[in-house]
Amino acid sequence: MKTRPPRATISDVARTAKTGKTSISRYLNGEQNLLSPDLKARIERAIAELDYRPSQMARGLKRGRTRLIGLIIADITNPYSVDVLSGIEAACRAHGFTLLMCNTNNEVDLEQHYLQLLSSYQVEGIVVNAVGMHEDILKRLQQSMLPMVLIDRKIPDFACDVVGLNNPEAAQLATKHLLANGYEALLFLSEPLGSVNTRRERLASFFSTVATQPAVQAENAEVALHQPEQMDATLRDFHQRHAGKRCAVMAANGALTLQVARALQRLNLSWGESIGLLGFDELEWAALAGVGITTLKQPTWQIGYAALEKVIARIEGDAHPVTEQVFSGELIVRGSSQRLG
């Protein structure tokens, strides 16, 4: 088996160029005006001959900078998280930072492991997509004292920059759409609310918007993401109790929208005919499912980009009070929520 030759060091370059390491460091740090043309040429030839590539990590640490940003994601399989990640990565490239992405898969042990790992790599800041993250991990993040930005979820009693959707506005937009299309019974379906502000803000706006139409019945239910029997029972009960009325379901996120769509198929309830359906988060398959599923599209790429820019500002010394930066959503109307009958 062929072994890879050892990586060239700064000492190798100095030896080949017949000079000292100080001259090589000056060359690499952009202080080439201090070198004679002959010495500069020798160093260039030595670097090319040895294929020398300086360790950016080592150089950064020497200056007290790693230019590393940590990203902690609770569930990389969530389409929302994937789109946010794309925006974060683009902002890292634009600003000369490197991203270390950690997917905790909603497991406490992994969350603890990655927190320790990011600390050992001396990241300069952290972006946290905390939806689904365990409370004890969030508390540990609070204690890290690193520049940090939260995406889409606030931590109670923790002053930290947050970037995300304008949840009250988005839920109002979605609810008004269902009301305008003549639905008489509405179900807001979410995963267990807990202390997740995004779910609570959307639910509160849903109820306050429906309250303007006293003839419309509004209710909510909480169903864990992978509980098909409970999902089926919840939707069946809602539809049967409001027999004869125009019923619609609003799903609080994209992952839940998929589970609702599967449940409706199992129950032989066609969205757009038997029941209305609207889901938060745009999904690639939403336009292809039956008559299409109406979605509340979040500007996920922009949210990710803005979150990374905010954490960089904090790294570079921005001492302004913490802010909550919110973006407006866009309603993508398809057949699942059109006026029935």
C-alpha cells in the first residue's frame, strides 16, 4: 500500500529556500515588502516545489482567531433546517469563516458531545437552530458566554439575538386565507407545545384571528411527530364531530404537514375535497401532492444568512442590546385550501 508523503512544514520551506523561518512567516503574512526580490523568489519556488500549504487553524490560533463558527441543528432531516443551513453556509463563505455543523438528531448525549466538541475547536461564535432541542442543553449554551444567535426559537430568561419568522403575522395570514375560503371548523395541529415560542405564537395568532368570526369553530390538538395512530384518531375525530361543515387543518410545520397528509390518505379524506389543508413551510413535493398543498413559505435562506451576519457582528464587538429580527412569510396557495363545494 502506497503511503502518503509527510506534509511539508515551514521548516522544510525555510531549508529549501536557504533562509530562516522568520522570513517564511513574513512572506506568508503579507509582509513581502520586507524581503529582497531574490529571497521572495526563492521562497515562492520552495513553496511550489514542496506543495506547502500553511495550516490556517495554526495561523489563526497564533493571532487569537480561528474563524470557525459552530452550528448546532436539532434535526438535519427537517427541510426547514436544510434551507437555513444553506443560507448560513453562504454567509460564511462571503465573510471568510468556516462552518462546523453538528446535527444532534434530538439526542441529549449527542447535544452534550457537540457542545464539548465546539468548545475544543475554539469556535468564535455559535448559531443554534434550537427547535426540538432539550431544555438542559439550552441552559448549558447560556453558560458558554460565546457570541450566539438563535434561529426561530427563544430561550426563556436568556438575553440572546434571535432571527426567524414573524410568527403572529404569518399565522394570521394563513388563518385569514382559510376563513376567506369559507371553512367553518378549523384545527390547528402542532407537536407538543412545551415552551417552544414558535408554536405558541402561531397558535395564539390563529385563535385571535378566528375570534373575529364567531360562527367559525376553532380548536387545537398536539400530536407527537411519529405517532400515526394518534394522528389518525385526532383527524378522524375532528372531521366526524364537524360533519356537514367545511373543515380545514393547519399544520404547524413542514414535518408535521407530511404526517397529516399521510394520515388523511389512510383515512380516505382528500384535501381540497373532503377537508382543507394548509401547512407551515414550503415543501418540494407540496405542488405535486393531489391538487397541491397550500403552504406558508418561510424565507429560510435569508433567515440563515442574517443569523450568521448577526453572530459575526457580535464576534467583532457589536455591543448593542439584543434584537429579534423577523421576516415575513409568503402564502403559496394551491388546491388543498381553495373554497369547497
